[in-house]
Amino acid sequence: RPMDQIADMKRQVTLLMLGIAAVVILLVALISHLIGQNLTNPIKELVQFTRRVAKGNLDQQCEVKTHDEIGALTVAFNQMTRNLRQSRNELIQAERLATAGKMAASFAHEIRNPLSSMRMLAQMLMRKKELPEARREQSMRYILEEIERIDVIVKGLMDFARPAALELAPHDLNQALQEVLDLMEANLSHHQIGLARKFAPNLPNIPFDRDKLKQAFMNIVLNAMDAMPNSGTLEIRTTAARHDSTRYPDKVRIDVADTGMGIPSENLDRLFEPFFTTKSQGTGLGLVNAKRVLEQHGGEIRIKSEVGKGTTVSLWLPLAS
């Protein structure tokens, strides 16, 4: 029948059209997928690379996979990364040179005065051989004090420039502090500074680097002495204490309190900046090195001060390593 033939032809045409449409849709989807991959994959890689750069990794380069606008953007970003790396290296080098210059200038300034004092005293001792024995001994004591001062300056600069690893071992903290105070007893007496010791009895031995902690403690005591040029009182306390919200004692606290001139509030936040000092004599490294030593031990340092009344420096050390 003609009508049946026409219906069959319509069905065939419809099926053919549907097949062609399906093929076209599949081709469009495939082409879109390929184009999307060529566009999005380089963008994704570039985004991941920018995240690595944002974290400070400037030593890598993003691979250029296309020669279109995305490729040009990648090339420009690689150039920017190289420029940033070069600028960072130049900045690090400039900071190193600036720090070395500050250290050299500070060292030259600080060591000149004690060397001049020792030279004058030595010349006087050589010229005036008839000096009384007491005067001669006093001059020798002054020379030894100046040598001790130079030793502190040199150690401070060396610790700042090349901090060595800790040598931890259990020690008696009170005994270590007492050794420093014994060493400085004559200096304290010469400056008419009274010493009050309040050491906690039965403190357990705790792990610390004996030499480094003694040097940090000496720097803090020297700062306290400088704050009391016209006599005063230095009080040293040790206690086993809770730190913040802990229930049981987990730290040993060392308080170094002076009755000196105090520190203005605007200077308190700058005390741990390298080379910052308000003294006419000083490298500005004593507290910096002390803070570093305490933090290496897992402890910390805190300072409270009131102008005209004095300063208290609190050192916290863990009871266990």
C-alpha cells in the first residue's frame, strides 16, 4: 500500500535524523571535552603552581604546554617567579651584610672603652711602681672586670651569629645560678648592690645546657646592674610553679628583680629586637640571646617593669625535657 510505504519512509527518515543528531551531539561533547581539557588542565596546573609559590617555593618553574594565551601567561608567571627568587636572594644578602655591619660596628664600639681602660691602668702600673699594694690590687681588679666585660661581649656576638646546639644534661639549677653570682660578687659589691637570694629548696635536677643557661643568666644580671648605677638591691628567686592553666608544677621559674630605674612602656616591646639598646654601652644582644636560649630549652622569658621602681625578668624552664 502506498500509505504504508510513506509511513515506513517517514519512520526511516526520523530514525536517520535521530541518529545524525545523536552523532552530532556526541561529536560536540567530544570536541567540547577535548577543548575543555586543553583549556582547563593548563589553568589548573598554573593555579597549583601559584599556590606553591604563595607558600614560598620559588625554586620551581611551571611547564609550558601550550602556545596560546594560557602558555603566554605561564611564561610570564615563570619570569615573575624568577624575578622574585632573585629579589629574595638579594634581600637576604643585603640583610646579612647589614647585620654583619651592625655587629662589626657594635663590637668595635663596645670593645674600645674596656681596652682603653685596661691600657691606662696598665700604663699607670708600669710608671708608678711605688703604688701601695691596695691600689695595685684595685687596679688589677678593674682590669679583670674589663676582661670579663669583653668576654661577655664576644660571647654575645658569637651566640647571635652562630648559635650552637644544646648539650642537655640534668643539673642542679640553684647551684648553676649560685656559680654565676659567686663570679659576679666582687662586681656587685663594687657597685654597692645588695644581693638577696631566695632559692627554692629541694628543687629536682632539670635538663639544661649548663654553659648556655649560665651565660643567659649572667646577661640578665648585668642588665640589672646597669639599671642600678647608684646602688640598689638585686633579688634572685627560684620556684617550682604551674605555668598558665596546668594543675601541677611543670616549670621552674627564675625571677631576677632589681630596684633600678625601670623601663619605659614604649621600649618594652622592643627589648628582644637585635641591636636595640637604650644604654650608652651595650650591644643590644644580651636579651636576644637569652630569649633564644630559653626557647631552645622549651621555656620562655617575660619582663615586667615600672619606671622608677624596677624591673623583674622571669625565666621559665620545663621540669622535664
